[in-house]
Amino acid sequence: LSARRYLWHMSAFEKLYRQGTMFSLGAIDSSSACQSNCIFRGLILVVSLAKEISAIFSNVLSVELGVQQRCSDMQLIDEASILLSLQEDGRGGIICNVQLDENKKPLLALVKTNNYNEAIHIVLVGCGQSYIDSRYESETKDNKRISGLAKSWKRLKCKYI
């Protein structure tokens, strides 16, 4: 920000403020524009066999729930990001698309050591046993591995959709 560009920046941000896409921190209340659009607080993990499928479902969910924060790397989610997603200051929740065989150790740490299991929602897409059996031949190593991974996601003490 320089003295020459001050008015340009002020004008640009004033337009955003008037449109309701930006709000001052002192003016946050229940009538805030982002508050009315962000109907979800917390973390949604969309888990699927393929990253592309979970990305499609996470995009649909983000539009339906008004969630602005999306990620595709579960390693970026930490305690601070979950705390921010739970606050009622207009930020809203986070949706993360995850592949079934991704490392879930950071999530395990959050669920076990902290009480975030009520704030974490897991959506399993195409992770049912009938779908896995139709995709992989039964009694093969891939079928057993994928079935075990799906069961391990189901055993997490979070909310499921």
C-alpha cells in the first residue's frame, strides 16, 4: 500500500463492503452477509476411492452449504483451522476432499487428543462393501485392502453422513 494507491485500494474495498462480500470485524452479527450464506461450522471430509470423485462431491457440498474454505490436502488441517471453522465470525466451515488411502494420522491426533469429534463430519462416497466388491474382484488383495481402509474410516469417532 502506497500513498498513491491508497484511494484505489479504498475504492475497491468499499465496493466489496457494499456488495456484502467483505465486512468489518466490528460489524459481525447474525445479519452479516457471510453469516447467512455459511450455514455449516466445522470440518467435512469427503472420502472416496478416487480423489476426483471426492472433489466433485466436495464442490457440490460447498455450494449447497455456502462453505468458502475448501482443501484437497488433509495434512493442512490442524487444530487452529478447526477452531477457526467453528467460530461464528463469518468464516464458516471447511470441506476437504480425501482419497480413501490417504494418511489420516493428523486427523486421528485431533480426534483422540481433543474433543473435535463433534465438529468433524465424514462423508463416505463409494466406500460401501457392495461398491467395493463390484469394483474389485472379491477375495483379492486389493479388495481386502480397500475394505480394510473403508472400515478404518468408519471406526473413527466422528459424525458420519
